Amino acid sequence: MIVATGRSPFEVTLFAAAAVAGAALFAAGTRPRSVVEAMPAIVQDVWQVALVVTGLVGLLGVYWRGELSTGLGVEMASLAGLGSATGMYAIALVAVSRSGAIAPVAFVAAVGVASWWRAAQIVRDLRRMARACSAGTTGGSDSD
Amino acid sequence: MWVIAAPAPAGGAPAWVQVLVLVVGALGGLGGVGAAATVFAQRRKLRADAADVLTDTALELVEPLRARIRELEAEVSAARQSARTATEEMESVQAVAREVTATLRAWRAAILSPTATLDGLRHMVAADPGLGDLPSGRTG
């Protein structure tokens, strides 16, 4: 049985970038204009915390040394958070900057889509693992 | 005159944008928490034998080794077969050598016997069935 790993350059870099960007925003005491304009204050706080937390927890999940399914679960939860945070940011960018932010919106939205995509992949892998475990074998025949 | 752009007030975007952002955030947050809770609750069910679950990275490393093992297994099988054939041939040759030695000893004893006669020896050699088994046709 084969499970796709999250240790790809894209995923690791994006988790690290989320954590670094969130921490840098905290350190600088500033926020993107689109976020300030499009989100209520409390949501801005949650969004910024979510960036840092999903980045760090995502890296933790990707490099999890214990049970494989636990690592995948941690990674998936972080991906859901990162997908939401980037989705929120993309919506804010579109709402505030309109066509002036086509390139940033494209990249930010791509990160969101990729996060949900990967989360769905993990759900699929976990389902297959659960099936294989209840069948009593994880060997070979499971081709998907 | 200078026109100074005032910083946009918080919540300056339309209300539906804020609602959309909230909905996306809530969906993701709930989804993440729900997923983590599900995995945590089903940990025992998911406890796969780690040796049987390979990540695709590991598989990439393992695949060339698997191919090499298959090659070596085929080579070992061929070598075993050839060793078995060689052993069988050697045993057969040893058996023939033993037989020939025994025949030569018997002839030598007969030739050196004080009562040996040419006719008797001819008789004995012609009647000896042992040489009939020899592979070469040079016995005639």
C-alpha cells in the first residue's frame, strides 16, 4: 500500500512561509490593507494567529516521527486551516483591490486550492488505510 | 493642495465580503478541527503495520532495490540449476570410473594369475559385461 507523503518542497515551503509571514506581521504590528478592510477586527486576529499556527503545526505534521496516520491527521488539520486562511485572504484581496491584484489573488488562491486538494488526498489515503487495516492486510493489492 | 489618503477604516469592505470571509474561515476551521478529531478518535483503527505502509518517497528508494533483488533471485535460481546438473554429471562420471577401475583390477589379477592362458583371458574379456556400459566406442 502506498501513501503520498507531504514532504514535498511546495508543501514544506508554504507551511514555513505561512508561519514566517504570520510571525513577521506580529513583529511588525501591521496587517495587509485588504485584510484590515475586509475582515472584522476579531477575524483579523484569528486569521493572523491561524497563519502562524497552521504553518508550525503543518511542519510538525509533515515531519511527524510517530504513527503515520497521526502525522497525516495533523497535516490535514493544518491544511484545512491554511486553505481557509488563504481563501479568506484571496477574497479580501479581490474585494478590496479588484482587478489590480490579479497576480497576487491567483497565487494566494492557488495555495488555498492546493491545500484543500492535498487535504482531500490525505482523507482518501486515511480511508484506504482504515479499509486495509480492517481487512487485516496493508500489502500489495491496493492499487489506486 | 495635498491630498492625503486616509487609512481605510476597519470593516470598510461591503458586508457580504465580510460574511463570505467569515463563512470560509468557519468552514475551514470546523473542517480542520473535525478532521483532527476524527483521526484522533480512529487512531486504533488506523494503526497499520508500519512495515507494510510505504510512503511514495520510500517506494522510490525501494523500487530499484526490488528490481535488483528480482534479478539476483533469477541469477541464483539459474546458478542452482547449473550446480545441480554439474553434480549429477560428476556423480555419473565417478560411478563409471569406479566400474572401470574394478574391471581393470579384475583383468590385472586374471593376467597375473599363474594359471592364466591366452584363450582363458580372451574368453573372460569378451564375456565381461562391464565394458558394454562405457560411453566411448573405442572398446572394440
